[in-house]
Amino acid sequence: MKRREFFKKAAVTAGAAALGTTAAEAGTTHQPIDNRKISDVAFPEKRPLITYSDRPPLLETPREVFTCALTPNDQFFVRWHMPDIPTYIDPDKFTISVNGMVNKALKISLKELKEDYEQVEVAAVLQCGGNSRSAFSPTAGGIQWGNGAMGCALWKGVRLRDILDRAGVKKGAEWLAVRGSEKAAYYETPDFIRELHLDELDDHVIIAYQMNGEDLPYLNGFPVRLVIPGVYSDSWIKMIDNITVSDKYEKLFFMDHAYVVPDNECECETPEKKFPKTKPIYRMNVKSVIGYPTNGDKLTLKSQAVVRGVAFDGGAGIKTVKISLDGGKTWEDAILDSGKLGRYAYRTFRYSFKPKKLGKLEIMAKAINKLGEEQPLAKDIKWNHGGYKYNGIDVVTVEVV
Ligand SMILES: Nc1nc2c(c(=O)[nH]1)N[C@H]1C(S)=C(S)[C@@H](COP(=O)(O)O)O[C@H]1N2
Ligand SMILES: [Mo]
């Protein structure tokens, strides 16, 4: 299915949909791994993070960071596909080219971007479609992320639509291709490009040069990246150097082959039988992650404990987060923050209680959005080859002492 047809469809929650006839029982899921191993070396502008690879850099944010609405830049996760990332970019010389089916090709400098266009801000969650992939069993190919391939930031930049208006899109043009500046180590790998349909460009789609009030960290796409609130981050191209407007959709390696799920109602398949048709992952499903306490923490019997975490979805907005302390038999509402960062940002939640019994205690968090979509239990999530869109109810296990 073409992306254009796909994004016109309403968001679907993985696992919430009924099983189709071709659907699987064989692949299962469990809780994602909770990797506590933080590297003792750090990349520039980053604190030590959970490190899967340093070339290309693959860094995960530890769970305890998910108690605040905005993720600090130096703890924000990092994902690159290709190792040959430019090692130096001169902000005074850098330009973004806009070309193809436009009346006037542009080369926009950073200074022009900051001074000649209306400046806008949006708080939005950036989440890899493969976040929590380690939950899938058998193993789905790709980085075995825990829950930390996500973060939320306040992005500042310029509407992509305003840039295209300045260039003047020619009649008949439908697509634009946004390219990152890094290169593959081997020539066979295609450039990292994302194609957007012009209809996708609402006011929230921006070319951002700032994140939480500072220049983008180098590893998060300095000097400019695409921000598409509510959408999985394979589309949020970093280090953009070129935008081409076209009337044709090119088959793209990363978007059409890598970041796809089965194109059936449950978005599921079995390890043995791949569903033949796929569609790109797009709008994020509803999810929550507990930031405190974390697995293995000790809570004191009969004294006040406050569970804290973050919840988000693809932009409908969070309605409630519910907490269970009895394995999902009963649920109580957590308290949500005011929501002033908007519907694309994390809603932080907290829930106070006093542990009543010594020993092991499981704390579960389930977010429900304004469309009534909710997180399924880990065991009810359906399997897919790419290990995408995991959004099982989060569970941490603590010890009451
Ligand atoms: N240029 C470029 N942009 C990219 C990628 C990439 O490899 N190159 N990876 C994408 C994917 S799959 C993810 S998950 C996010 C990660 O963004 P971050 O590193 O800022 O967390 O960037 C996206 N944009
Ligand atoms: Mo990703």
C-alpha cells in the first residue's frame, strides 16, 4: 500500500484489532528487556547511556529518565542507520537545498531559516517504531531495544509548508523527498530518505533547528531535522541537506522495506508465514512507561510511595493512565499533569500508595487515549517480523521491605 493511502486511514492500535484469518498464534510477546547496563564512556553532548553500538551510534535512554515531560538533550536516545555521518558541519556554510518541481529552487542557510520565516514551536514525542522490540518472541530482527528508544522535546523551527510556499510548488507535484546528509560505508546502501505526500504537511510538521531551547545535539540531527508529531521517528529525517519535490513516488529502501508492518487488520503474522502485503508504520499507538520505581527498587512497607511515568499516543491525546497493584484485577486512576505541552507531548502521571505486604510487588501502568484505545497486556500483543509498534501494558517489579 502506498503511504498516501495509508496515512488517510485512521490510527490503529496494534493488538486491539481482531485477529484476521491469516493471523498468528505462534509469535508471542513478553515484557521488553530492562537493560540496566549503562556504558562507562559517553559520546560528545551525551551522558553515558545504554549503548548497543558506537558505529553507527545506537544509544538508549534509561527508564528512570521517564518521569519528566521533556527528556534532557544529553539523555535523549540516538539511532543512526549508516556509520558515515559527517564529522563536521559549519553552521555558517550549511544550506538546505529545495529543488525539483518548484518555481524557484532555494538554498536556505541557517541564518535565513532563523530570520526570514515565521518561527514555531511544538512539544512532541520522538519514538522509534522498534522501541521495546526486545519484547517479541521469537526475536524480531533489529536492535533489541528496551523501552528507551523514545523521548519528548520542545522543537523549534520553521513550518515545512512555509518553505515550500516560498519555493512555489508546481502543478502536478505530489511528493517531497527529504534526505539526510550521511552516507553508507558501502555504496550499495541507499541514502536515508523519507518521502512525504504534500497532504501530510499540516502546521505541526516543521524543520527544527532547536531542541529544548538549544541547538540540536549533533547526534540528534544537527543542524536541522524533520519533526512530524504523532508519527514514528523513522520519518523524522536528521541532518537534512536536501528536499526534492516530485510528481512520483520512488520505492525507498528504508520506508518501503524496513519500517513496515503486515497490511492486515491486526498488523500481525507468524514467524513461519510472512503476510505478503505490508504498509509503512506511521501514527503511534497509545503507550506508557513507568520511570519510577524501576525494576529491583526497594519500597518501604506502609510508607508513601509515588509511581511516576509518562504516557503518549499519536496525537489524539491521553485520557487516563490507570495503575494496578494486583496483577491487573483492579485499576485506579493516576493523576495526570495539566497537559499544557499539548497533545503530541508526554503526559506525566503519578500515583501514590502505601505498600501493604512484604515481598515482591508488580506495578502495572496502562494508558487510555481520547479515542478509547488502550494498551493491551504484553501477552495479547500480536507478533510481526520487524518487531514494530510494541505497546504492551508496562510492568515493573519491586521489593517491599
Ligand atoms: N539522516 C537520518 N535521519 C534519521 C535516521 C537516520 O539513520 N539518518 N534514523 C531515523 C530513525 S529510524 C530514528 S528512530 C530517529 C532517531 O532519532 P534520534 O537519533 O534523534 O533519537 O531518526 C530518524 N532519522
Ligand atoms: Mo527508528
